[in-house]
Amino acid sequence: MNETLQNIFKRQTIRSYVQKQITDDELDTLAKAATAAPSGRNCQPCHVRFIQKKEYLDGMNTDFKELVGYDTPAYTRWDVNPVYQTAPTLALIFAENESYMDAGIMCENIVIAAESMGLGTCIIGSIGALFDDERSLKWKEIFEIPAEYKFQIAIAIGYPDEKPERKPRFDDRIKVIR
Ligand SMILES: Cc1cc2nc3c(=O)[nH]c(=O)nc-3n(C[C@H](O)[C@H](O)[C@H](O)COP(=O)(O)O)c2cc1C
């Protein structure tokens, strides 16, 4: 099996990270992988912010928890983890309009590139609740994202500090029609 396929098959969501920042070279490669993503009509509507400042990660987490509640079971590992999953880097993808498909493709580019470099990731949709609220305007201003840009998806990134069990996949999702 070639390396690309190996990375696709071995990637798993990581929700526990070593408390060490990724290198600037790794960050630069992830930024290039994001930029290389295709987009509809090559509009390139997505803007990425890699947040590495702990004060901002914790600040967003507090705003998020105050918004949705501290004991809401709807969010994965809500009870033990902050919304950014303790990762030292959080990529936030915004788009100039609703561009979930473009953002999803960019997100997967980042995730598979990270996997190939030995980094773990967790795609995070739940933080979108914060960006539906007006308290996110402060964060958009700090991150130099225009207020009208829409949050699409986030990705926690860092060195993995766990090796979770592989989650099974349904085997009835694909059919070949001939
Ligand atoms: C669009 C999307 C949103 C997700 N949002 C969250 C989230 O908010 N919090 C979280 O802990 N995991 C989140 N995940 C991770 C999924 O729970 C995880 O991918 C899924 O359980 C499959 O596990 P695997 O990635 O290890 O194969 C999200 C994944 C995707 C694709």
C-alpha cells in the first residue's frame, strides 16, 4: 500500500496531546497543504487561522462553555476536555460565504498532511456554536477575520498522547451499481 493510502487508513481522531508545540516547519507545511486544496471555480473562499496562543485557546473555550453550558453531553468528551482538546494548535477555517464543501476539502488536506508528519488531529465542528454568537465578533477581530465571514470547521493539531481503538465503519454505505 502506498504512503498516501497508509495515512488515510491509519488516521484516527486524537483527543489527548503532548503539551509541546508543533514546529514552525510543520506549521508551514500544514499551511501549504491547506492552500493546495481545490475549491469550486478556484474561488479559494477559505481563510485559515492557526491559533497557538494559549490565552486565546482558553478564552475561546471559556466563551464556548459559557454559551452552551458546562455539562452539556452533546459535545464529545465535554466533561474532561476543553473544546480545543488540549491541542497546542487550533486551525480555524472561515469562508467568505457558506463554503462547507471547499472548507471540508481543505480540512481533510490539513488532517492527512498532519498524519503523514506524525501529528494527531481532531476535527471540531462544535466550536461553531461560539461563532454563531455575537461574542465571536471579538475573536474574529483578534484573528483579523471580517465579521461577515462564516465559520466552517476547526482542527485541533498536535503530537498525539494516546492511541485510541479504531472505530468501526458501517459496511453498507457503498454500493457499486453496474
Ligand atoms: C465534521 C466533523 C465534526 C466533528 N466535530 C467534533 C467535535 O466537535 N468534537 C469532537 O471531539 N470530535 C469531533 N469530530 C470527530 C469525530 O467524532 C470523529 O471523526 C468520528 O468519531 C470518527 O472517528 P475517527 O476520526 O477516529 O475515525 C468531528 C468530525 C467531523 C468530520
